[in-house]
Amino acid sequence: MGLVPGECGDTCSTRLWISLTISTIENVIKFAGFVANNVIYQRIVAESDRTTAQGLRQFGRKALGTLPAPLMYGWIIDQHCDVWRGYQDGTVGNCWLYDLTNLVMWLCVVQVALKLLSCSFYFLSYMSFPDKTPIMDSPDESTEENIL
């Protein structure tokens, strides 16, 4: 099976549902970690500092996520341009033709690498901080009688 110019015909519906299913599963997995993230941050920060810690976490997320990511992805996209629009004065315009096979591969490689880096930092934070869950002693019989 290769690329054919024009509309996809009967196979569009099947491929669309496969793509939507994969995207939905990926989004469920991606967003399932949000609760775990909050639990981790609540465990490693003292109760009096939780508001400040969440503010710093949001600042770090915005500073490290929303500023360099578009620049990095834009650079990757620009690196896979095969034909640039040129003007008579020598300036270069927008890209006319991309090497889509390599572009998609590199975008996926970068995304997976960043996810693995994120997971490794979560693992390091989990291993670095002690468990602050109170340990319950086994209740003695007098306590059980008071509860009942």
C-alpha cells in the first residue's frame, strides 16, 4: 500500500476510527497522571508550604513548558524543510515542501524522549523524599471496645 493522490475513498472511515481510538487512549493515559502528580506534590511538601509549592510548580511548568517547547518544535520542523520560498532580494520565506517521513519520526522521538525524561524525574522525586504517611500501630483491645 502506498500513497495515492486524491481522496482516500472507502478506507477513510476505518483509518479515522483507528486514529481516533489511538488518540483517545493516549489522552486518557496522559491525563491519568494529573491526580498522581498532585498526590506526589502534596506528600513531599509540608502542609504550610503547599500553596507556595503549587504556585512554584505552575511557574516552572509554564516557564519550562510553554516557552522553550514551541521554539524547539519549530526548530525541528524547520530542519526538515526541503524547499524554502526564496525572494528576489535574497531573503528566505516560508517552507513549501517538508520531508514528512523524517519530520514525523523526529517529532515522535522528541515526544517520547521528553516523556521518558519526565517519568525519570518523577521516579527520582519519589525515591528522594520519605514517605510522610503516618504509620498506624496495631490497635489494642481497649481501643477496639471504645470504637464499637
